[in-house]
Amino acid sequence: MKYTYKTKGTCSREINFELEDGIVKNVSFVGGCNGNLQGISKLAEGKPAEQLIETLEGIKCGFKGTSCPDQLAAALKEALKNA
């Protein structure tokens, strides 16, 4: 299933991804640091959502209370809750 998540507190504005049987696919970010977010997207590809949540949740960017990886974890938690 395809999901779109509007990020909060980051340079990226949106995260798009698919979740198929708990596996994350086709992750893309809108806005933000292009190179870093392409890397995060590639690393997330094919991984279980639960594993990514455990790994990424709580990462902060500078003095912000969140980060793009943390927002991806939040997006995955929301998707799993609504699945």
C-alpha cells in the first residue's frame, strides 16, 4: 500500500513510501538534503518497517527535536497503526 506522510520540523516536506507485508519499498523524500535522503531511501529499501523504526527513531538533526530519519520512523509507525 502507498503512503504519504507530511513531515514536521524538518527541511523535507513529505515522505512517500510503500509498505508490503511489513516491508518498506520505494521510499522518497520531497525537499531536504537530496544526497543524504537518497542514501536513507536506499538503505531503507527492502527492510522490515519495525527494524527501521527501532533504528531511526530518536535521531535528531542539529538542535531540532527531530530529523528526516526520525520522521521516517514516525511515518512507518503511523502506517503500521493504520494498516
